[in-house]
Amino acid sequence: MIAQAKGKFLRLSPRKTRQVIDLLRGQSVNNALAILANINKRSKPYVEKILKSAISNAKQKGLQEDQLFISKITADEGPMWKRFRAVAFGRATKILRRTSHIKIELDLKSK
């Protein structure tokens, strides 16, 4: 791992976020940014911001963008917001509003 960035407590479902990050796993950084530019999913801006943060962290160490690839990217489940909703016969049901923790690790391409 050369550089990493994390996004925590994001108001996104981890399951839906994984649909986006599965496309990016193992890609070069430039290729991953190109893929993100053409995706229409709610988690796209969050993943893009975290990826750019990881790239910036790598640049602080003196590395170029074209030397990097995504070695590890995960979307783990964060705490859930618990809410209740009225349903028939005077009952209530739970609504679980899920949150995500996204972690991106970059590494050098092997030549």
C-alpha cells in the first residue's frame, strides 16, 4: 500500500456502493476516473472524491498518477439509523437507513 483514503459514515447503502466499486477494483487510477465519469449511480461522487483524495495522498509522497492502481477498495457497513413507520392496524415497522465506510488503497504498478 502506497497511499490510502477513507470515507466514513456515508449515507449510502453498502450493497449499492459495491456495485460501483466492483468496476474499479484492480484498475489503474486514470482508467478508474474514466469509468467513474460515465457511471450514473448515487455513490459515484463519494467514491470519486475518496479516490481523488487517495491520489493526492500519493502525490504528497512524490508519485505520479500513471504509476498507481487500485490495489484494494472496500465498502463496509457502518451504523444504521433506526426509524419507524406507521403501517396497517396501528402497527409500526422498522426502517433501517444504512451507512457505509469506503476505503481505497493505492499501490504501484509492477513493470
